[in-house]
Amino acid sequence: MKALVSFGLLILLSGCYTSSMMQTAKTLDEGEREFTFGVGPYTSYGDVLVAPDFMLR
């Protein structure tokens, strides 16, 4: 349980911006969906960590 909470906090607090979240100005048609997944690195006190990004629009 502790590992699950730690993983959840890592995802939520991983950062406010990664380059994988850049989106074009393309609009979606009514009823259309788009799922985006990306991974970006970041550093914290010399450690290189991974920040996953998920977006559904």
C-alpha cells in the first residue's frame, strides 16, 4: 500500500510541465476523443527521474 501511495504522489507531484504535453491548435470534432501519453525526464537533487503524462481530450 505504501508503494502505491508513493507512486501516486510521484505522478501527481512530478512537475507542472514536460515537453510531451505540448499540443497543436487542432480542434476535435464533436464526439471525437484523443488520448495522449508521454514521458519526460526531470532531476531532483541530482537524481534523474521520470515524469509520465496522460491526457484525454
